[in-house]
Amino acid sequence: MSVRLLKELIAIPSFSREEDKTASVLEAFFQQQDVPTQRKGNNIWVRSKFFDSSRQTILLNSHHDTVRPNPAYTRDPFSPDVAEGKLYGLGSNDAGGPLVALIAAFLHFYNRHDLKFNLVFSASAEEEISGVNGIEGIWDELPKIDFAIVGEPTRNDMAVAEKGLMVLDCVSYGIAGHAAREEGINAIYQALNDIEWFRNYQFPRISPDLGKIKMSVTVIQAGHAHNQVPAECKFTVDVRVTDVYSLEEVLDAVQRNISSKVTARSLRLRPSGISREHPLVKSGKRLNMKLYGSPTTSDQAVIPVPSIKIGPGDSARSHTADEFIYLREIRDGIDCYIRLLEEIGNHKAES
């Protein structure tokens, strides 16, 4: 059932902000299982049958939008082909495998009246573009959530921390002049010192789980003609912030150290971390799961409760040409989610 659903999803283009058709497929799938659904935009969510507001509620979340296919694809990205135990197709690994595995785990527990917790499953939109109309846009519509399991391809290892993302638009100013004469101030040269600072600066605090903050200059735009000294140089910086700094602290340090004008596109995508004493983490430890810190950003960044990230597939395959997931990984992912939820339930029963 899980593989069949994933094949159906792969066959439908579901780029961010264009996920309406896969949202409808998911909505119909749950209704076929006699599970009442709720929908807002391209987000679908359901809750366990014997929901009891006196119990804690765990959110199971993954996304059904995809990036656009890598130009290096040699296969049809929308053809869900199976070969040598691999299911190919855009979104198969990120995050189709975790999505359908979480759905299977949710359905496994759906009719259980003896659960020690409630379950809410959400299939969110716009994750790949960190859009405001995804999980963030439905948060106030959901029941009160106590903690969350975010489905992403982690090889079923448990990410207990995740780097936040801050994109900086920087502008260095000079004075226009003719390139043949000694006149003007070259904005590109003005920007070089700042670019070197981004390249070399090391923030002093190191996260035990996530290591160092990573800053990368990724886009530069300047000049209009070969014979004109440019008066303006724009460049963009991708900043991956660890859980030992706030985005505001990092932005302040940047503004104090460079001469270019700096504008942060957003302060929404915050780093996250969860206590080693949290029931999610303690349950993972008892199951001998590998704990690690993730350098990539997911819906965790806008989920305002303790959360972990875990799921079948491999993050290294995300956004690559000829994306795939092993069929055995999907089976293992379902088992992983079920064992984790059972362990959490057993722990609550003991406590």
C-alpha cells in the first residue's frame, strides 16, 4: 500500500506552491481508509480515532512538495520505475519515502483506543521553499501539539538538532567612473574585504551536535559594461546557524564586522535542538538509534515545539538527478516509526 501510494504521488508534479493535485490524492487516500481529513490550501491533516484532549499529542509531519528536477536527469522524473530494488522518481527520497512510511505508522495506530498519547499526521506544502503556507500556515488549526516527529531522509538515524538558515543580501557601494582612467571607486573591490570576512570568520561558540556556523557567499552581481567602474556590488550569503546562537546574534555580528549594507531576508528559519532527556530522545537511545545534528533545514525550523527528524532514505540523494529510494528502506522506515512510537508509549506507561 505504501509503495503504491508513493508511485501515485511521484507520477504527479508537485512543485512547491503547485501541490494541489498530490494534496487531493492524499485526501482521497485517507478517506478511502475511513479516516476523516482536514485541508487548508495544499496541507492535509488527520488525527487518531480515539483522540483525547487530556493526553499529550504527537505530530507526525512530512512534506509532499518537491524541487524542480535536476537538469542532469536521465530518467523521466515523473515515471515511478522500479529497478534493482530501487524506486526512482522526483520526490521518492525527499520526502516521499518518509511521507508514506509515516502514513503507514499513523494508520497502524489509528484505531488503537489504548494509546498513551494522541497522534496527528500532517502532509505539509511549501517545505522546499520554506513557504509560509505550509506547516506554519496550519499550526493554529491543529490540536495542541506537545512534540513532533518530522519525516525526512536520515537513514533512520535521529537528528536531535538542526541548523537554522538565514539568507543575507549584501550591497557594497562605490562611485562609477571610466575604467580607462584613475577615477571612481570600484564597488567590487569594496566588497572583497567583506567577502573574505565571510570566508574566514569563525564564530567562537561550537555546538556539540552541529559544530560550527557555516557562511557561504553564493551569488555576486555587479557591473553593466566592461569599461565602467561599477558603483554597486550585490552579493548573497547563505548562513547555516547552529543551536548555540540565535539568528539575531549572528546578524548583529555580521553588521558589526562588514562595511556592506546587510539585509536578512527572514528570521523565521531558526536552529533547533532537543534535550537528551526528552522522551523522544530517550526512546531513540533505548532503541540504539544513532543521534546526530543535521546541517540541512526542514519544517523543524518553524515547528515551535520540541521535535526530532528521522526517516528512510538518504539526505545525500535529495535534489539529485535520478533520485531514488530503496524499497527496503521504506519497509524499514515504517518499522522504525512504529517501534519509536511504541517505545514512547511504553515509557509513558512506566512513568
